[in-house]
Amino acid sequence: MSKPILVVKFGTASITKQNGEPNERIILEIARQLATLHEQYRIVIISSGAVGAGKHFIKDYHGTINQRKAAAAVGNPLLLAIYAKYFAAYGISVGQSLCERQHFANREQFLQLKNTYEELWKNGIIPIANENDVVSDRELKFSDNDELATLIATGFGAETMLICTQSGGLLNREKQIVNEVSEINDEILQLVDSSKSSLGTGGMASKLTFTKLATRMGIRVIIFGMNQPEGLLKALSGESGSTFLPQTANLSARNKWLGSGGLTAGNITIDAGAKKAVLNRNSLLSVGILHAEGEFESGEIIELKDENGAIFAVARTRCSSADIPLRDKIQGFVVAHANDIVVV
């Protein structure tokens, strides 16, 4: 049996100093602790911090989009070299994986990425992933490595996803770590502090959004911190951090990939009858559509929303957004087949 997949995400603030430079003491600890798990798991590291590592090389840095992209171009190889140095002490090699959202939206590209990771694992190499900030067509302030970690975890069928933060976990109103969460509901979401680190792009709200998706895909998620001895290992054993329990998900590998969202090109709002039909594993017919947003073509992934605006499923469409107004009254016209819909 193949070893389980372990996805570990480190945010900018968790691996950098106050000035944004990589904190080598923390990266040394990451290497040391993951080295003890290397034989048990196929490990993927998702690491932020490239912009912080490279921004000191950009003259008159003010954090504009182009400056951040340039800083990432300098910082990515510097950050990887630090990881490589400390993992080499344990006889482990690392490889760089710069990803874009289109790599997850396109099934063929996704499978190529997966096959590359399998080859790296076969050779004992740990892939270190980051968004390809230099050529990404989305501004970095909307980019979030919590999403990248979740796309990899759900698409590859990971057993566990670890997300490292400064807080060390989800905090309750008394600022104590919530040890275990069985379901992310309104009560849990109300605990979120809307503030975020000045160094990173995501906050706890982002982490819970993607944690909710991952747990619905059957993945255990642990939000933890590295500011204590054996922080990563203790989190994995349930001794520290916040553990979010996985939900039952009997989905194929293809539907886990589809359910991860990858890159949604738009969304469709449907009425209560159509929602009920979809939840009962029926296809989405055009007659149940209230309105569509975004421009998408046949075969692209979209979100399905109910009348309250809540996203409850993703689907691969059988028509374009331009077709919907023309065909919404055609009886029996299938917008998305049941086999191409995943309830999230």
C-alpha cells in the first residue's frame, strides 16, 4: 500500500522574522521534524516567504504588484536554498514546484503535476510548492497559499493537511486554542479575528474556508504553530494545535479534483427545486437556473449557489455562459450532468 500523503503549509509570518527575512532557526526545525516523518509519508511542503526573502534586493521597495513579483523572483531560489541546506543534513533532497491555478483547473495538467510529484517521492525527494508569483495573472493580494495547499491536498487525496500559523491554532474567546473541531459552523466562524499578519496575504478566515473544503473531502486538517518544542510532531499526534475532523467522503479521485474547485470560471444561482434535484444526485437542468455570473465555456468548472447565495456544489458545465439565456426555457436541457457535479 502506498504511503499516505501529508501536506504541510507554512505561512509567511510563521517562517520569517519581523523584517520579512527567512527565519533559519524555524526552517531548521521544519527539516528536522519532517525528516522523522519522511519514511512514513509522501510529504509536500507549501511554503510562503519568497517575497520577504527577496524584497530587500528591490530598490525603493513599496510593495507594488510588480515589485512583489520581482521580489518573489529573487526570493524563491533563496528560500529553496535554505530549505535544501537544512534537509540535506538529514540526507533528504528537495525540489521546487511553482504552481498556477490553471494547473489545477485543467485535468491533464493536474495529472502531469501529480505524476511529477510521484516521481519525486519515488526518489525520496520532497516537493516544495509555491504559487508562481512571477507570471500569475492574479494580483498577489488575492493570492493565498492556503488555497494552493488545499488544491494539492484534495486533488492528491492527502490523509492530513497541516497549516502552520503564528497563533498556533484556532483561538476561542478566551484566547485559548480550540483542541478539536468536528464541524466548521457559524459558531466556529464567529471566533475568527478579522485581522491578519502584515507579512502574509491570508488570515484565519481564509484558513477556515479552505479547511472546511478539505474536511468535506475527507481530509484531517490541523492548524498548529512552530513556537514550541516539537510543534509539528505534537500537532500531528494531536497534542497541540487545533484538529479539524474529516467528514465522510466516498469520492473518486476525479471527483475530489473536481470538488476542490481548481479554478472556477463563474457561478450559477439555482432555485430550491433545482438544488434539491442536485442534492439527490440528479443533473442540473437549465429550467432551474435563476441567473449566471462570469464568462465560462463548455467544460469549465463553475460554482453552484442557492437562492441565499451560499455555494453548495461545483460542476463542470456542458454549455457556455452565453448559451444559458438562450436555452433556460428548453425543457430537459442539461447544463451539468450529475456525474460532473460534486456537492461541497
